[in-house]
Amino acid sequence: MSMNTKLLTLSDIDRLRSETPGVLEKLHFNNAGASLMPQKVLDAVVSHLQLEARIGGYEAADQAEEMLERVYDAFADLLFCSREEIAIVENATRAWDMAFYSMQFKAGDRILTAVAEYASNYIAFLQVQKNAGVQIDVIPNDEFGQIDVNALQQSIDDKVKLIAITHVPTNGGLVNPAVEVGKVAKSAQIPYLLDACQSVGQMTIDVDEIGCDMLSGTGRKYLRGPRGTGFLYVRKNFIEKLEPPFLDLHAADWISRDQFIVRNDARRFENWEANYAGKIGLGVAVDYALQLGMPNIENRVLMLAGKLRDSLKKIERVVLRDQGQKKCGIVTFTVEGQSPVEIKKKLAQQDVNVSVSRLPSTRLDMEARNLEEVVRASVHYYNTEKEIERFCSQLEGVINSGV
């Protein structure tokens, strides 16, 4: 499927909002947490659950085989890869874990990562440090607050076993320079794992351009899919180098009493039982994004986020906290004298959704910036400029009421 290059007009946005039931109830600026599903995605999930209830789970899966297989082609189109390089799993963390724990680490191996690495990933680093004796090296930030590519280059030696970074951190609007990191990794022939949980769905992701060997992501965020869905990309010529941390009869074939063979595509990272309704809904969500065209989605998200940042700058006592040369649809801020949790609570009482990013989620970055919490407002293409005006007006009211 080719990317649609039609620009998103106001009538397009009206149509997209009419296909998004949630916009009638909430001003939803929590798309980096979980986006509002389009009606098509909701219908696909509910329809399959109803089919399971009517004819049985196995029989429903047989009947929906074409839609279940479509998700692999949809991701191949989205990420510019082949369907054999895609695994569908239950969430982004499991996708990342299946890649990371397939690596065979030994004492003295080095893992290079970034200051803004996500907690779940860093906990995994700490576990293999404890159990295998690996060394974790955090590459410092550059002047813009993103991973310093020159420092990364200078950190390379023959003990580096993996470069693993988060593309878009959970606690800010920066976009780490994934392509430049990929060039370093490729030149040194070091495996490269990219956590794209916050980036896939809001910007064009080309795995060949990035140069990553593994990439993980979720369905519920910017792809607008159902919760409990995730995916893993593994480069074809890298798949055979990874043995998943656990296998079942889906990931491998039991060929004799004492032998098994692991399958040769990325589905070796899946397991037999799955959320079939969610998987179908995920495929529909990816196709929905493809039909709109990722360049169009990215342009609109950047436009809305830019307007939101500009508007927030005008509000007294609001301090923007985003870093990076390149920014995205996530906008973070604090309010002098008021806690992010209280801001979120008061906005929720007015049907406005935001989230709060806390220190334990990105400890290294938050500690370096002396931050405990930030308000995270994340926009998507179905949001509007009027919603930005409303958001800022209601935020001002919340701030003034707390004086």
C-alpha cells in the first residue's frame, strides 16, 4: 500500500473527528498514553469478540484468518520492511523484552544507552548487569538534551554488545537522532535496539533509514489501536542470531522426541495464544493511519504541538520542559507553585485528559533536571486548534484558582 499524499483539510479533520466517538466526551491530550480509537477499530474488535461468542474462539480465528494476516502486511507497509520481520505481541514492553533477552550477554559486555531511557528498559539492563556482569554506559546528552552522537561514537569499542535507546522519551517532546545513532551502530557492526513506543504512529518510521536491527512499539498510543497490543520488528538477517528467552509450539516445531526447530521468521518471538480481537483491531488501526498518510499525520501533529507550546509560553507561571532539536506531539510543562498531579486532577474535572510523567519512569533524565513530575499534554491529528485554545483557557483557570 502506498502512502497517501493528500493533505489533511478542515473537512478531513471534521470527518476524522466524526469517526472518533471519544471527542464528543473529552478534550483528549493524552495520546502518548493511549489515543482515542476510531470507530472502525472499535467495530473490528467488538465484531470479532461477538463472533467468538457466537461460534467459538478457534472457529472465529479460522474465519478471520485474512484479517489476522493483514496486520503483518500493514506493519510492513508502515515500517518499510517485510512481513516476515514483524511479530505481534501483547504490548510494547514484551516486544522490547523479547528482543533484548534474546541477546546472549556475558561478563564484560557493554550496553550503550541514553540519559532519557525508559524505566522498564533500564531495569532490564540492571538485571543482566546483576546476573551476567554486563556494564551499562549512559551516553551523555548534547547541548539540546538529546543523545550526543559524537560521544556515542567515542564510546565504541570491541566490548560493546548492544546500543539501545528510546526514540521519543516518555517524559518530553524530544526526538532522539535515531538515524545518526543507526549510522554509528552500522559502522561498528553493533546490534541496535530502538524503543519506538512513542514515535510509531505520529511520524514516518523507515527501519532501513534508521538502520535499527530491532524496533518495538505499541498499538494503543499514536497508532490509535486497542490496548494489550504490541509489535516487534527484527531485521531479516538478524533474526537467526536471536534465540527467544522462551519458546512454544508456535515459535518452534517439535520435530522429534529430543529436537525442535525455531521458526525462521519474526514470529519466533510470538506465542500461540493471543488476543485475536485486539490483533485484528491493531491491523485496522495501522491501515487507518496508512490511508491518511504518515507524512500528513506528522505534519499536523507537529503543527498542533507547536501551537500548543507557543500558547503555553504566554501563560504566567507555566514552564515548558521539552528538550531536543527536533520535537514531536508530546508537550511537557510544570506550573510554578502547583503540582502536576493537582493540575491533572483539576483538568480531569473539566473533561480534559492529560497525564503526569514521574521521576521513576525516566530517573536519569529527571534527576539530572531536578524534576519530580511534569504535566504531559500530547496531541494527535484529530485534535484541533480550538481545543488548544480551550485547553489553555482552562489551564489558566486552574492555575488562578490555585493562587
